[in-house]
Amino acid sequence: MLSYTELKKGTIFSMDGQPYEVLEANFLRMQQRKAVMQAKIRNLISGRVVDRNFQPSDQLEEVELEKKSAVFIYQNRGEFWFHEKGNPKNRFSIPAEVVGEAGNFLTSNTAVTAVYFSGKPINVSVPIKMDLKVIEAPPSIKGNTAQGGTKVVTLETGAKISTPLFINTGDVIRVNTEKGEYVERVEKGV
């Protein structure tokens, strides 16, 4: 059992028979009242984010999640399809709402980690940094670059991110999938 003071970012617990992950947690103490833990939690099955206050009397159950290697296949009608690594016949899908923004950076045959709860796949975690090809980049325009110019480019997955002006079509760039930000240029295009 977890006490309310053990809720930190990344902690996974069970509430009402469903697994939740703590996204943010702040300790709040008001005058003449008991201290509470304000937390922003995400349901790992539905993907819904909820704000909730936890009292000292709340007892939370710690959850054991199983992790297995998987491979992304394709996306269709709001669902991302995967198969277990080394077993292409064992396919499963996860709704786009649960995968979240990280789904914008998935390409075919990307290795991911599938998270299982009670033997059922509920979520995937994608690599934090991925190398993706730029398929469309507007030309760089000389001008006000005193603060460091940026432009929005389109990646091979269809995602649009802001990059420095020197990035061109055909370049391969490294992207932080958690923040959706440009990290560095890996390979210069032809």
C-alpha cells in the first residue's frame, strides 16, 4: 500500500480497479487543515487526465505492470497497431488517445515497450529520442535572426515541429518525443 506522501511523478497505482500514473504532484498545507496531496493523474487504460486531492486517510494500491518489447506496424482509424517482438502473429492495438502525442513520431518497425496490466496491453512507451527525416521545409529567409530564427518543418510521420533555419528538406534530425522538440541534425540531406 502507498500513502499519499509517496505520490511522485511517474508513480503508478490502482484506484477503483484501474491503473493510474501520476503526472504532477504538489504537497499543499492550508491553515488549520490537514495537509493534502494535489495530483494530476492519468488513467492508463482510457488516457483521461484527472485532477484529484489525496488525504492522509487514503490508501492506494501499488500496481505491478509487465513490460514487453513490441514493434509498431501502422496506424488506422484512430488506433495504433503493434506486434510482439519476435512474434508478428501476436498483434494488438491501442487507441490514439492513450498513445498521445508520442504517436506523432512513430514510423513502421519502430521498437517500443508495451505496458501490460492484468495480461492486457494498455499502453506503449516510445523511445525518448528518435531520428526522423524532414520531408518538407520552407526555404530559409535572411532577416531578423538576432534572437535565433526558427521555422516549422514537416517530418516523415506528418508531424510538424519547429527547427533552426539551417534545416532543409532531406535532412535527418533527432527529435525529443516527450516534448516534441528538435534536438540536433543527425545527417545532412543531399
